[in-house]
Amino acid sequence: MKRFIYILTLVVFFFLANKSLAQTTRVLFVFDASNSMKTLYDGKPRIEKAKELFYKFIDSLNHLKNYEFALRMYGNTVKYPPGDCNDSRLMVPFGKNNIQKIKDLVKAVQPTGITPIEHSLTQSANDFPDTKAINTIILITDGIEECGGDPCKAKIALEEKGIILKPCIIGIGLTIEQAKAFDCVGNYFSYEDAGAFSKTLDYVTSQTLNRTTAQINLLDVSSKPIETNVNMTFYNEKTGDVMYNYVHSINAKNNPDTIPMNENKQYTIIANTIPPKQIEHVKLNIGTHNIIPIDAPQGTLTIKRGVGIYNNNDKVKCVIRQAGSMKTLHVLDFNSNEKFIVGEYDVEILTLPRTYLYNLNVLQSTAKSVDVEDAGQIKLTLPEGGDGCILQETKKGELIWVCNLQNNKIKQDFNLQPGNYRVTYRQKSLKQSIYTIEKPFTIKSNQLVVVDLYR
């Protein structure tokens, strides 16, 4: 086995969700206790060098607030040879005030088994209670993968579970070619360099301070980031998985809120306005604050109707479509406010007869309000069941079908919008068309009309 010490350090960083509440950061130490750690380096077994380095790291991180630690070991139970490629176990779960227990276990461990790096990293994803915290990993090992695994693949698997790897590598005696093998997982520092530890710590600190964040600017018609309170969904563009799902916010300084994000992904972001606005191929700049603009100018639309006794407002819906399109964007209740992207809309209101409003212009930060007349009611009395319908009479004298009569009821009520109508009816027992009865009537708001369909 090639002998060297690598420390794969996931960037330890923290951020404030707001001024008063700091998010927890969880650091999992994965410690190599494989047989190769017995090899001497500068007169000491390499495991002693690894322990010294481990103590320096955990002591340096322990003073930070809102941090929790855990310990996983591999190669510490099954003797090599032959070793066991599943020899990896969580020794101390995450919790508070467990630093001494972790140190004691590391102090007592002796080199024993084999080096299953990919398996250990993959299993590490299950050691974190959730993905709500900032989850990080520090791997300390003196050997390369011995079980046919690929640490690069493990890194990808961990990222998919919300464990954002940002590794450093400290190695003993690595050639340039050996160091290149770890390009996929982190930054290399030579253990022989007296400043390796401080350089690594500086790197970790710089990543803590210069975390990768994003600010979504929802722009109005003047390209000002004033739109807010909109749900935003962030998709991993490669896999299609949902990575984040946030409701946009503007902070106390009237700026769009800052959110931490995984810089290793390329995103499709959908702002769930009505209709939704989408941007694709969003790639973040690492270690910086990224501003992502989305054109989302909005105004408010309200369809108003009074509390008339025949309105049934709770049952009548308003169907909203973009002007000229038949696709339903939204179904709006009477007297409710809803934001829409600036533009023109057609509205179909499911009254009897249907009420159509065309090319309603929604303007930036403006409340567009449209009033709909109160309904009236017609009461029909039939001598017996029969067939017929209600027709609306237009100003041009055209007759437009509104609805059919129920052919098995002798008393029927219909709530109709104000206007001129005709009702036609033929009794079931009369089989000739000439026995059709036709009667005109007029509906006015909040008024009742009674029509008897007798000859």
C-alpha cells in the first residue's frame, strides 16, 4: 500500500440565517485506523502523526460557536490481512460536549485493518441527523483506497444528500502524480511543509468567511429588486432533483435575502409567480456572493362582486388566462387579491351566463379591480317534466344558449346575470315541436322573477 497521510477536509463554514439565529454546523471526523498506520515517519508510527494533526484540528474548531462533532473510524476492528472492506463504524454520534470522548477514542485506537475510503465516506452521509444544518466531513487517512472504491464517487453521493464536500488534502511523501489523483476531491498541501497546518486552517477560515451565497433579485419593470414573497424552487439541472425550496424574502435593509448554496451544482431556478418565471444554466461563483436576477414584475388583480342574495360567490370561480391563450393559469375567488406578472389577461367567470373580461391590463405595483354585477333569480314552474333551455337575448337580437332545463322537475331556480332572456319548454307528453312554449323575461340584480310555463 502506498504510504501517505491525507486529510480531506470539507470546508467548515457557518452563516447566520438572520441577525439573531445562527445555523448549526456539524463536523464529522472520519479517522483511518488501518494497519498501514504502523509505518514509521520521522521516527514515529504514522498513526501518532495523524493523531497529533487530528488534535490540532479539533481544538482549533472547538472554540467556534454552534458546532457539533462526531467520530467515525474505519480499519479499527478486523485485522489485516485479510481485513474487511465494510470495517467502518460511527463511534460517537453528533451531540454537544462530546469532544473529550472523541479525543479519548482517537488516543486509544491502534492500527488494525484495511482502508475502505469510498465505503466510509458514503456511510458517513447516514451519520448526520438531517440536512438542515451545515454538514461537513474531515477525513484523516494514511493510505489510498484499498477496496476498489472511488472517493470521487463518494463525494458526489454525499453532495446529493446535502453533505457539501469542500476538501483539503495534506499528504506525506506524495509524488505530483499521486497528488493529482485527488484533484476531484480537494486542495493538496504537503505534510512536509512546516506551514501545512496553518495554510489548511487559513483555507478553512477563508471558506468560512467567504462562503458561497446567492441573492435572488426579483426585478420589477424598472429592473429594481423589489418583488418578494414568491416561492422559489431550485433544481439540480443535471439530475432534475429539487435542491432548495424557499419563499423569497426582503431583509431589514430592504435587500433580497441571502441564502447559502452548494456551489458545485448548476441550477434551474423557477420563481413561482403567476405565470412562473424560469432561468436555466445558473452556475455559482465559488466563495462569493452571487446575485441572480429574474424578471418578475407584478401587479394585483381582483374580481369584485357584492354579497347579493343570489350571487353564491363561494361557488362561482374566475378562470384567469393569458390574453389570447386557452391555458388556465389560475382560478380566482371573488373579492380575493392575487399577484400576476405584468401583462394582459382574459377572465372567464363561471356565472350564468358566463361573464367574459378580455385584455385586462395588469400594471406594475398597481391593483387592477373589476366589478361584476350582482345576480338575480328566475323561478320556473312547469306543469310536468319536459325539455327546454334558457337563452340570453343580446342587444343585436341574437339568442345565446345559457343552460338547459332539468327534464324531471316541475319547479326550477336559476341565478342569472342581469339581462334579457327567453325560456323555451315542451312537455314530455307533447311530442310535437309546435307545442313548445317560449316566454321572455328580464333579470335585474338582487330581484326575483317568477315564470309559469303553462299555456
